[in-house]
Amino acid sequence: MARWTRPGATPLEDMRIPLSTRTDIERIEACVSRAREMGLRIMTFVVPDTAPMPWLPAVVAAVRRARAADAPEIRIALEGRIVSDEGHISVAALPPGVDALYITLDTLPMGMVCVSALELREAFEEGRTSAMSIVRRAVEVLQAAMRRNPGIVLSRPFALLSAVGIPEEWVSAEAMLTLAREASRTGASLQIDEWERSPRAGTADAFVNAGVPVLFGSGARTADDVGVYEYIGSLVRRVPGLAEDLLGRQRGAAFDPSITAFSP
């Protein structure tokens, strides 16, 4: 993948480098070295809550060893899931050494159960449910999660729709505006992911126009992919407010990616 370079507007952050297995811990040092080579100011390693929690302390220890007085600042985030209609999430509190909470919507809460993307896709293809009802439910659940958990980072908020086979563009402009305003009101941030190519331009535009901070993440699976942006580069060219948000933060005296620690 060719690195996107736009003078003065290249993201100096990588806010989502996933660590899903124990072997991923071994690449932390290489990822940090790569970030230093590229001049990144801040990076975040993200551990999904589906990973075995007993090895989370090993992640924390590896990051501590990689930290130095110079850049980049290194953070750890835990990525939780929305597990109820009322916006409850799968993370009760952040473990020691974890700095931030990301949430994603990869199953759809329906009453007392969470329906998988596979089950939803089958129901959708068989005509037992409609795209409109799935989209409406997803928007309601995302709103509830932001209200219940102020300051969270929305990571690939429409990944579920993609897995079901519903284009993100099918979320109406009105529903997207409602979500963006809720994010602004509750202090949420939006994370754009290079690897997943998510969210799409319309989502980014709505959230930026609502004043929601945007975080750029590579989703890198290897050290060579850290801080490398192609899809995100295309978004910055298509969504003017995205470039303004990026440049405004990077020109500021303090580089603040607006990630807040989770508080129950």
C-alpha cells in the first residue's frame, strides 16, 4: 500500500492498532519503532474485549517497555461491544493500565439477546426482516450507548451493517445527523479505520460538521502498515471539514486526540 502524503495534512496519529492474539504482543516494539520513523505523535493499541483478558497485563507491560521520553505517546484502549437495547456495554470498567474505551456494534441487541451479523444476514436475505428495521435499530442502540457512556470512541460504528450486506449509505441523512448530534452532546469521538475502510464519507461529513473529534487509525496488522493511509487520504480530500479538523489539532500547542478515560 502506498503511503498517502499530503504536506501539512498527513495524520500524525495512529489510533487503532489491534492486538487480538498473544502473538500480536510480539510486534508492539516493531510498531512503535515504525511510528517513530514516521514521526507520529501518538498511537493507540486496541485490545478487543473478546481477547483472553489474562494476557492483558502482558500487553500493558510490553507497552510500558516501549514507552520513552520522546514521541510517540503510546496508549492502550479496550474495545467493547454494545450488549443491550439500553446501551449497556460489555466492559464494566477499564482494567489497570488501560487508557480509553472504544465501542463497536458487531451484534444487534434485541431484547435479552444479541443477534449476530450472520443471523441478521440470513433473516434479511430470507425476507424475515428489512434493511430499514435493522438500520433503525442500529441507530437507536448507538444513541443509547453514547447516552449511557459519555466520552466513548465510536470505532467502526456501522461494521454490523456491512457484515449483514446493508450499505452504510442506506442510513438516512436525518438518522446520521441525529447520531452525530448525540455524539457531540455526549463527548464521543469517531474513529476512522483504514483497514476496515470504515466509516464512509457521508458519516465522516456528518460527524465533523457536528463538531465531533475524529481519530485516524490504520488497523495495522503489521508494523509496516502503521500510520499508512490511503482510504483515509481519499476521505480527507472528499470531506473538507476533515482536513480542517486535522490541521487545527496538529497546529495547536497541545496535540489532543480527545480520547477520554472511561468512567462508569
